[in-house]
Amino acid sequence: MKTLLLNPSTWDLTIDASGNIAVASDPYSLAQDAASAIKLFLGELWYDTAQGIDYWGQIIGYPPNVPLLKKKLADAAMTVPGVVSATVFITSIAGRTVTGQVQITDSSGNTTAANF
């Protein structure tokens, strides 16, 4: 599976050595898609508003509940087709910003990570 490669620092499109929009391939594409699923707010995906994490209703504005947050993030990563397991590591909770890493295993047994 391929997906547009996102710059890990800005989460924006990036270009390849030829000046074209860069594309990510498996297994990294699955990890990046899992990180994208983690960043998706419930209702934000216009063609399927049932996807995403209910950040407003369960996370933002509440004291940090790290086990709940990790479960919600891992559950979101598991919605990516081809991901058979996901482990979330939280590296920082500073103000309203959560950073970390998702490590996914695909159906071929490859384990790959992406930061969020």
C-alpha cells in the first residue's frame, strides 16, 4: 500500500529527490497511516464522520488519563487496514500537546514506527 509521504516535523507533504510529491510504501506507509488515524478528531473526516478519536468529549479538558489515552490511540491505529497490532508510547504531555510514537505490526510480521 502506498500513501503520500508526510514530513515528520510538519506533517505536511514533502518532495522526493526529483522534485515530485514523495510517496511512502509499506511497511512505513502503514505506520504513517496509523499516526494519521491517531491525529484524526471524531467527525473531522468529511466522508465518514464516525471515524476518529473523541478528543473533545473524552480527552481535551480532562486531567491526563494516560492509560485511556494510550488505549484510544492504539484503537485508532488498529483501524488502518493491514495493521494487526499497535503499541503506543507517549513521550510528552505538555500543555495541550501529546507527542509519542506508534509501533505497528502488519500482516507480514513487519514492525514499523511513526511519531505523532
